[in-house]
Amino acid sequence: MPTLSNIKSSIILNVRAIKARAYVRIVGQQRELSWLFFDSFLPLLSIAAFVYVYKAMQAPPEFTGFVILGGAMTAFWMNVLWSMASQFYWEKEGGNLQLYLIAPMSRMSILAGMALGGGFSTTIRASSALLVGIFIFHIPINIIHPWLTLAIFVVTLLALYGFGMLFASLYLLFGREAWHMSNLLTEPIFLLSGFYFPVKALGFYVAAVASIIPATLGLDAMRQLAFPDSAQFGFLTVGSELIILSILAVTFIVLARFSLGYMEKLGKREGRLTMRWQ
């Protein structure tokens, strides 16, 4: 039976692990500041392409805002896919995974620190997309419920990073095959999540299936809150989407905890985690 002192020591240890992993990511970004520029500028080109397509079609101005918000959320999704889900796989390739496995803290704390550290550059990229939309494309953002919008954003990130932690265990089990699969599914996920158009256009049943990806409902809800006049393009009501996102966040985090623990035990028993099969 763990004592209160042991629980307190465990919490302090895991918090320190989160801070340590986040610190490495943030400092690492400052070593090559040109990366921040290219990571922020180059993605804006694809966003601008969709904006000009909508302008050429004389679509409502809200559609320009849909693209800008979608481009901002793309940064967070790529951070989940490449900076969290694949991180343990790359650590295995580099021979560092053994150190994480013998460390006394939770593997989820390590991933959480990586997410916070990676969120530094991700936030810069997302902010640059929003600034371009506001000052260059003049998107008509009118947030009348800022606290609700913030709640949607936070819950969406929690669900996304829980999703990434769950995928991290799959990378440990399947290795390079899972990495190739994520490459294969990148563009279909962009389509199903409605990053550049209202997901309602896919039809109810396809959009309902796509809602398993947290970015789908999170982006749809934020669009409804940022552009009140375009509520008819929303898939579900904001309240319903907030409830579903909260359920997804708890579900993915719980599943990630059990999945990472199971994969770790399986790897220790069969020797498939830290070994690189030739």
C-alpha cells in the first residue's frame, strides 16, 4: 500500500521528468533559429493556396477563416504525429530507449514533456498562420465566447496528445511498419478531419466516423465560435462536441496508459522493444 510520502515523491519525480524533457525541446529549437522560420513560413504557402482557391470561387469570407484555422490546427496534429507518436521509435533507433525503460518515472511523463517542449515551435507555427490570416487575408474572426473557445482548444489538445501517446505504443510494437502507415494516412486524415473545409460536407456518417480523430470536432467547434454567422456549416452543436471531446480525451489517456504499460511488459518478455531486428 503506497504511503502519502511515496505518492508525493512519485508526483515530484514525474513533474521533474516533464520539465526536463520539455526543456530539451525548447532549448534545442534555439540552436538553429532558421528552423523556426522555415517551419513557420513554408506551411503558409499551402494555406495561401487554399485561400486563393476560395477567393477565385467567390466563396463566403468565412471559408478563408476555415482554411486559416485548419492550417493552425495542422501544426498541432503534425506535432502529435511526428514529435510524440514516433518519438520512442526514433529513440529505439538511436539506442536511447533502454534509458527510458529503466528510469523510475512514468513513460507518459516523458511523452508529456516532449509534447510541451514540441508545443513551443508548434505554437509559433500556428500563431504565424493566424497572424497571416488576420493581417493579410483579413479573416472576419468574431469570438463572442472566449472562455468556451479556450475550453474547446484545451480539451482538443488533451485528446490529441492522448491520441499521440496511444500511437506511441504502436510504434514500439510495429516499428518501421507503423511509421510507413502514418505516412500513408497523413493526407487521408487531413481530408477526414476537414482541415481546409467544413467536415459537414463529407456527410453525416463519414463525419461521424472521422470524429474519432479529436481534431475533427475540435476544429469544427472552434470554427462555429470564431465565425458565428457560419454556424450552418457546423457538424454538431458546440456543447455536444465539447462533451464528446472530453470523453475522447479521457478515453485516449486511459488507453495510452494501459497500452504503454502492456507494450513495455511485452517487450521485456520477448525482447522486441530495445532490439533492432536486421
